[in-house]
Amino acid sequence: MKTQEQLLNHRMLVIVYTFFTIAVSSGTIRLITKNTTMLVLDIVLFFIGIGVSIWLLWSLIGEIVKISKITKELK
């Protein structure tokens, strides 16, 4: 029963990570396309957006790997 709850938790985290990854990366893309002159703050926000996007993608991949391990245990 505990593995079913873990599986549900990891699936919910995948949904949350996917949502935030899309939000942060689209915000970063809009930041690039809206400005022709990049201010220092825009450059800092751009690199923060890229860093957060990479971290979220890495977390998303980790959760998917955890889900696959749990489903192998259930079989």
C-alpha cells in the first residue's frame, strides 16, 4: 500500500514540475523576445530563468525515474 501512495506522490510532483517548467521557460522566452535592448536586470533574469528551467527539468527526469522504479517493484 505504501508503494501506491509513493507512486501517487511522485505522479503529482511530475505534474507540478511540468507546469512550473513550462511556466518558467515560456517566461524566459518572452523575456528574450520582448526586449531589443537587454538591461542588466533582464540578463540576470534570463540566466535565473535558464537555471531554474534546467533544475526543474532535472527534477522532472528524477521523478520519472522514481516512478519507473516503483512500477517495476509493483510488478
